[in-house]
Amino acid sequence: MTAIQKYNERTSKLKSDACPECGSKYITAPDKEKVCGSCGYVPDERSMSQEPEWRAFDDEQRTRRIRVGPSSTLTIHDKGLSTIIGSDSVRNSKYDPDRRLKVYKLRKWQTRIRVADAYERNLAIGLDGVKNIFSHFNQLQNNKAALEQTSANYRKVASNGMIRGRSLITTAYACIYLTARQTGTALTLDDLATDAEKNGVSRKDIARNYRFIVREFDLKIPVPVNKMYSSKIGNKIQGSPQTEILATRILDVAKGMKLTGGRSPTGIAAAAYYMASVLRNDHRTQKEIAEVANVTEVTIRNRYKELMEKLFIGVPV
DNA sequence: CGGAGTAAAAGGCACTT
DNA sequence: AAGTGACTTTTACTCCG
């Protein structure tokens, strides 16, 4: 069967008005999908073709037109663009020894060139570090966009020679924290620090590095959105969604009244959540909330008191 | 026990030396 | 990099219902 015949056979099935499954007619309502009246078959006429949109009539055209490979990414030091010379032709004895030796040498040189440069090598280590740290946090684990952004941040820091005198891993942590702050992800410095301590990186160093980057690039970092923290509390404590919603409302108002500046975002979020739980008779103890929010009960009390005073002025409760 | 409150110690931040 | 000062949070504790 020629290609033309195959093509005709395939398309005629779709174009004909008979169901290819049972042969009966389609029902076609206006603006609706075609559905077979008797067996329910839906022809996937508009499904996406996995095939290339071009055609090649000889080998030369094929090699010229083909464009494949993984998409470009910032998370690999050479952006994932380099072709890796495979090891197949080295190991496989069906190839002649000359060829195998040649490929072996090519591979060796490729490895050298790829990461031989100190800058490139460090970039590779740093970006790997970022990826590694990402895998420790479930907020980040499957967040490709955050990984790309962190990698972009890291590259920017590296290319400006700002890692000199600082450790790669500390910079990696700082870049992750930066991304979290930029994207409003509820990942606190403490969260990162707990993980970093295991690698011998102190919280202080991450914070200093982070501030250094922010200052150097003159970045405008939004004030943390407290809602993120309150929903984090809600998740950990398994509270009702309504309590969480009320907590975020309280935080909105508190923010509007400038009650959030200078205070720890987690403390205020915890207090708002406590307040919401009291108001909604979904009562949680201060201790319970303090534990998941990583603040003390005293802080919750203080912030709670302040919220109650400022938010309910003149309002009979 | 849950919560209110307090004094003193500790910690973080912006800024200076 | 260490010191300073204004400020917040933590520690540790008391008291109340």
C-alpha cells in the first residue's frame, strides 16, 4: 500500500459521516462535537498531531528540517543545549576499533570542554545544589517555574562575580529564599535554615547573602503576603476552610491598617488564625497554633490582643 | 489545662565605625 | 566585621477561672 493510499484511508474515515466503530450515522448538533448515535464514539478530529508538520522527501531534507531535543532550561549549566556524544559506539564491539577510539576521544574532550572552565564547573555545582535543595521541600518539589527562576537568580549572581568569597551552597539557599519572596511562596528563612544546618550552612549566612543580593541588584521585594502563612497553618492544623478564609480576611484588613509592618509575618498570621478560630467557634488553642506556626504563644497573645483592639474599635461584639 | 500578662534575656535589623 | 540602638520575640514565670 502506498503512502497516498494510507493517507486516503485514514482521512476518509474521519471525513465520512459514518461511525468507524459501528457504521451508523453521527448525530451532530450545531456547535457540538460529533457523536455516534448508536455507540457513543466521538471522532477525535481535532486532537493534536504528534507528527511533524513538515514532510521530507529524501534524507537530506529530513536532516535539515528535523528540529528536536529537550527544551532549553536554565537549570543546567549549559542550558541543556549541548549534544552529548553517546557511549554506545564506544562500548559496542560491532563498530570497528578505529571508530570506537575516535568516539572515545571525542567524549573525553567533550567532558573536558563542558565543565573544564572553573566558572562553568562552579555554575554546574551550584545549580545542582539548587535542585538538590528543592527536593527537600514539598512546596518546591514539583514547581518547575520556581526552579527556573531560582536558576535564573543564581546565574545572575554568579555572572556578576558575586559568589567570590562566599560559598556556593549558601548562595544557592539565598537564591531559593529570594525566589520564595519574589513569588510569595510560604517558605520561611527558618524553613530553609533548618535544612541548611544539616549542610553546615548557618541561617545567618543565608540571610546575609540574601540581603547582599537584594542590595546589590537593588531589588524590590514585596512584603510577605501573610495569607500564605495562614493557609500553611490551616493545612498543618487541618482546620476548616472557612476559618482559613476568615483568617485571610483578617490579615487583609490588618494589612490595610498597617498593623503588619515590623512584625514577624508568621506571628501575625498565627494570631489571625487563632482569632478566626475563636470567632468561628472552631476553637484551637494558642499552643496548637504556635507549634505549627513556629512562634510562641506569647507572640500570638500579643498580636491577637493588638488585632482585637484595633479591628474592633467601636464595634460591639 | 487554657489563657492573660510581665520582666528580663535573646535575637534580628538598619545603620555606623 | 564588630558595635549600637530601637524594636520584636522568646524564655520563664505568676496568676486566674
